[in-house]
Amino acid sequence: MSKVDQALHRAAVETRQAAMRRRPVPLETQRRAHRQGWLTFAAAFALVVLAFGLVPWLAGIGEPAPPVGDTTPPPEPVVTSSIITETTIATAPASSCPSLDQAAPQPVEGLPEAVAETRDAIVAAARSCDFELLETLAGERFSSSFGGGGSENLSIWNDKGLEPTVTLLNLLDMGHATIPGPAGDIYVWPAAHSYETWEEVTEEEMNELARIHSEGEFDSFGAAGSYLGWRTGISENGEWMFFIAGD
Amino acid sequence: MTSFEAFYRDEYPGMLGIAMALVDGTSAAEDLVQEAFLSAHRRWDRVSQYDSPRAWVRRVLINRATSLRRRLASEMRAVSRVGPPEPSSPDLTPETAGVWKAVHRLPRRQQQVIALHYVGQLSMAEIADVMGCSEGAVKSHLHRARDHLRGSLATWNEREL
């Protein structure tokens, strides 16, 4: 065993022992559930007091109060309308993960290491249909066409099946470009997303885009003046920023 | 199906050890482990059906560790004028903390291999599964990591080696 190996083994043994000594802290969900339990109880108590005490009193001096429990359901997450209305990619149930050999992006030369690693991790997770892992790869600032912000909105992939996954893999197989972001460059796929006008998109790029968009959608990009289809971006420090379509 | 509670209890120490090797400071490591288990908890219906939920949660852990280090690096740059406080690991001796500091200077994939191999005690095949690469790539990262460390650890504490 080399000296480096010995040093690493010693450090590892000590670290494992230190970790064993630490008691598992209650998972945040348990603490949160505990807090939420108390908050729910407090809120319910307040409503009961309101219902049996304050409301009759208010009823005597003004308009009747709205019935307790008449709560408006929270609004559905806003889903950005996607311009994609038809697709050439057959959808499949989320439970199956067929071979995605036709959408197997190869490594790209010249990407910063952090960008390449994130791209590789996205490709690996997408190819194995590991939607949960995809969620964890999304950065805190991640946005998608599925609504909301952060990684959680990717959970809709569990219902959507393979279609967005195949779209994502196809995107990452296309040429890329950089656009300025809030903190450095963002590497975007396809390159067409970085062009100011739809006219700048080359024929070769059109052929690539035809894998995920129809002629009708091309017409709508032409009418809009620029590419508004699916695109994805990774910041120069490797944060997955968006996977989105539409304007 | 294993209950999440049992999974959490059984896997927590192993996960924490790996996290302690990947990030500075025990509390940062604990936060990281929490985040990884929360991801598993939210999707336990599915994750528990995987061939290896253990590998999955470790994959999430190393991804989160990378994100954390990126975030800290940007924060460090932002506060570099005043000088950030040194994170502490009171649970580790200075020698061990020094070894992990040297490991943190390695490229990210090499750090992960070291943490998963030495602290996590995973086989080459298991590490390849967690990292999403081939066993050959794992061996290559490990070999290069040891090469790099031979220089830096010797400089750091020649007597220890």
C-alpha cells in the first residue's frame, strides 16, 4: 500500500467514525410537518373562534361574513403556453424507458468542464429515464415551460413521459452557442436560440431542428421573427438554467 | 419495500461520511445529506423501486455537493475582500481535515472517486453506477487522483507520509 493510500485510508476511517458518532438529524420534512401541524392547529382554532364568536357579532353590525371554510382553491401553476402543438416524436408512458439510441448526444469539444459535466449528467439521467435525477440536476434558478421555478416543476415529467426527455436529448445533440447571462455566459442549445432573427438559422440547423419541430412550427417562428422553440441552457459554472419553449 | 425511515437510518452515516470528505465543515455536510435524503423522500414511491436506492441517493449527494461548491466558490469571490471565515470540522483531526483539503483541490470527478472509494467503501462497479461512467473511467480517475495527491500530501505533511 502506498503512502498516499495509507493517508487516505486513515482519513477515511476517522471520517467514517466521526460520521457514525453523529446522530441522524430529523429530516427537515419531519420538522416541517411538526411545525405545520402546530400551525394548522392554531389556524383551525382561530377559525373556530371566529366562527362561533366574531362572525355573529359582525353579522349584527355589517355585512355577513363569508362562510368559514369557503376557501378559494390555490391557482394552478401558470403554464407557459408552448408553441409546440404537434410533434413527430411518439409519446410513451413514463413507466417505460425504451432504447434512446437515436437520441444519444456525443461529447462536445470545447465546452468548459463544468458545462460539459452538467450536460453529460443530464444526458445520462435522460437516457435512463431517471426523471427524479433530472429534477435534482436542475439549479435553483431553473425555469421550464412546465410552470413555476426551481427544480420541482420538472416533476411534471413523471406524467408527461418520454416526449420532453427525447426533445431534451435531441436539443443537446445540436450545435450550441453562448448568450450573456446574469452572471457570465450561458451555453444554449440549439444555437438558433442565440440568433436575433429566424433568417440567420442555417439550412443545416433547420434540418436538426426538424427533429423536434414541424414545418408548421417553423412557419410560426418565421412569423414571430426568431426561433421560439425548445431550448435549454447551462451557465458557464455548470448550473442547468432552463428547458423551455415559447416566448 | 424498505420504509424510508429505515433507509434513512441505515444509510445516514455512510452518506454523511462521503459528504464530510467532499465539503468543508460537518454542518455543511449534514445539510447536504439532508437535501439528498429529502429528494429521495419526495419520490420514495419510485426511488424505493429502483435496483439500488442506495446508489441513487449517493448520486444525488455528489451532484448536490458539486452545486454547493459552485455556490460557495461564487460567494467566496463575492466576499474575498473581507475574507471568508474558515469552515471548521471539529469532528476531524487536523491531519484528516488536511487530507480532505488536499482532495478538494483535485478535479471534481477525482474528488468523487476518492470519497466514494475510501470513505464510502464502494466497489469500482458501484462507483461507476453512482457516477454514471464506466469502471475504466473510475479506475483512471482514481489513478490520477492518487498521482496528484502524492505531490500535494507530501508537501502538506512529509512526516506523516
